[in-house]
Amino acid sequence: MTAEINIKSTSGTTQVLIGGGVLAKTGTVIAARLGCRKVAIISDETVAALYLDVVEKSLRDAGFDTGAVIIPAGEASKSFATLEDVCGKLLAFGLERGDAVVALGGGVVGDLAGLAANLTRRGVNLVMAPTTVLAQVDSSIGGKTAINTALGKNLVGTFYPAKLVISDTDTLNTLPGREVRAGYAEIVKHAILAGAGHFAFLEKRVDGFIKGDPEIRTETIKKSVQVKAAIVEADEREDGPRMTLNLGHTFGHALEGIAGFDGTLLHGEAVAFGLVLAFQYAAFRGLEGSGDLARVMALLEKAGLATTLMKAGLTPTAEAMLGFMTQDKKNVRGAIRLVVPRAIGDVTIEEVAPEDLDQFLQSVNT
Ligand SMILES: NC(=O)c1ccc[n+]([C@@H]2O[C@H](COP(=O)([O-])OP(=O)(O)OC[C@H]3O[C@@H](n4cnc5c(N)ncnc54)[C@H](O)[C@@H]3O)[C@@H](O)[C@H]2O)c1
Ligand SMILES: [Zn+2]
């Protein structure tokens, strides 16, 4: 089964194809959508070893002149140095504005390759071929590109939506289980935003998704992409409703910051804790009376994600958490902008004083 979703933005339409085996059709799909001659594949060492051949063959069979730029795997590649190197190689390959870049890999490759594609010759065509759960449901959708700086993650970047997203769910078969589970936290986040029907859909299929049932993976990823697509269509530049996608992330980013981005806590694992903390915060304020906190914890746990900080050996102080939360990019005038879930399908964006959060963080029995 191949699912297709089209997402509108001010720069055009992003065509998203989701299904097992779609990577082998990269050449024909690009040929049908983009009239270009050269295609440069940007990938990391791990993903290139697994999937570069199939993409290159597909492109060559469709008549494209292909080249590849391989970067080291890992967050450290989202740097000015790697960006410069990649742009230089795209130019040396002779890429012209009408040509295309294929970002083959997870969110790191997508964020970096997206920015390189946007900057090279003021914008060549961008095709995303995401190979992680996180990249298929989240980073390949919505057009955000980024690199990191010494002052923080994702602080330099642009909005540059892809023309095409080719999400091959079969590639998830080689993804380490821990990465699959971490990516699932973003799927849970999308379901909380979408509502009870979507959440119940996941509750029935979580085991199949984690075990690798191909139909369930394709269907689940399709539904998750539809949620993000609808939100970014309504608010491309993140001036309003798109901020709800930050659910669980203000707490999550603080936990990641404390853990130190060294692989001890993956982004999605931090988001799982963050979703629980967001519901606990709503309960602390007396806003959450639905019992949905227990449902969210149960679903995350079924996916194999930890939900209790203490059990996971993490005991951040309120002071350390607040230290990171007060630095968040999305804050306004000293208040912390928080997405507060009252129930599944009912979230609001609130500006919370650091003192109020301090009280919650002191009180929470993690
Ligand atoms: N642009 C956005 O809107 C957005 C949204 C969310 C996250 N992000 C960014 O995404 C990044 C995280 O992305 P990620 O979780 O995909 O991490 P990642 O790109 O680092 O991939 C995780 C690991 O899995 C490996 N891998 C990827 N696909 C594989 C496969 N199919 N089989 C085996 N190994 C594979 C990679 O080499 C890497 O070691 C962060 O930098 C984050 O800031 C961006
Ligand atoms: Zn996230």
C-alpha cells in the first residue's frame, strides 16, 4: 500500500508518498514531478551503507546524472562546517537551480540537506527521503531546516518545504528498536493533538507498529503526517496554532539539555517524559480532570518508552529544568510558553510565569 498526501504552502505543494518499497521508485517519481537533469543524494554514513545503492540505481535507471555527498552520522553534522562542505560539493557536482537534492536519512540529514538545498544557488529542488520514524512523521514535514550553533540547537535555519517526500516504511526495518520507540513519542504527540479517535487508533495498533507490521506502520505514519500537515498548512511560519506541535517539548528540551545530547537520552525519549509532565502540569493546575494522563502513560509504556523520570534514573532539579525552560526560543517577555493539555484533543497555548512552573516542578512526584 502506498499512501499519498499533498501539503500546500506558500511555495507550492509538497507531495508525500508513504509505503514499503517507495525508495526504489525515487527516479520515476522525481522524473514525473521535476524536470531536472542532475540529482545529488545527501546521506549519512550509516544510511548510505544501507540505502544509497537502491536510490542511485533508481535515479540512473530514470536517466538522471547522480552524485552523492556522505556526512558522518550524528547531531554534530548539523554544523556550519558540514554545511559549507556540503554546499561546496553540490556546486562542484555542477548542480543548477532546476536540479534536485535528495536528503536520504533521518532528521539530521534532512535538516542539514534542507538548508544546503535552500542556500545553494538560492534554492535547488528539495526531495526528502526520510528513514527514521521521527523523520517520516515529523522533520520531513513542514519545511523547517536547521543547523546548531554553540549557543543552542536549531538556532540557524530557514523554512524551505520539500517538493517531494518519499517515506519508505521498509527502511524502518533496519532502524534500531530504540530509535523506533523514540520516534513513536512524536506519533503519540500528534494523536493527542488530533483527538480521541486518533488516539484510540494507536492504542489498538501500538504493538503491531513496534513489532514492524508493514500495513500498520504505513497506516500509522500516514495518519500522523496528516495531523502535522493540517497544522502547518494552517500556520506555515509558526505564528499561532503550529506552536501546539511543541506539546511536551518545553519539558523535553530541558531534559535533553540536562542529559547533554550525548545519546543517553534520545529526543523522542525526552518528549515521552515531556508529554507526561505536560499532563501532570495540567493536573497540578486543576485543568485536567479527564483521566487522560493515565491513558497517555499507558500508550507510551506499551511502545516501550519510560514515563517516570525516577525509574529511568533521571532526577533533574526544578532549578536545572527551569534554567533550560527560561531560555526557550518560543518564550515571550520572561514568561514560558507552554502547550497545556486539558485532555486528549484539547490543548491550549499558555504563558506561564517561571515561579508557577517552579512550584509545579518542586511538587511533581517524578
Ligand atoms: N525540521 C524539523 O521540523 C525537525 C523536527 C523534529 C526533529 N528535527 C531534528 O531531527 C534530528 C533527529 O532526527 P532523527 O531522530 O531521525 O536522528 P538521526 O538523523 O540522527 O538518525 C538517528 C540514527 O539512526 C541512523 N539511521 C537513520 N535511518 C536509519 C535506518 N533506516 N536504518 C538504520 N539506521 C538508520 C542514523 O544514521 C543515526 O545514527 C534532530 O537534529 C532534530 O533537531 C527536526
Ligand atoms: Zn520533537
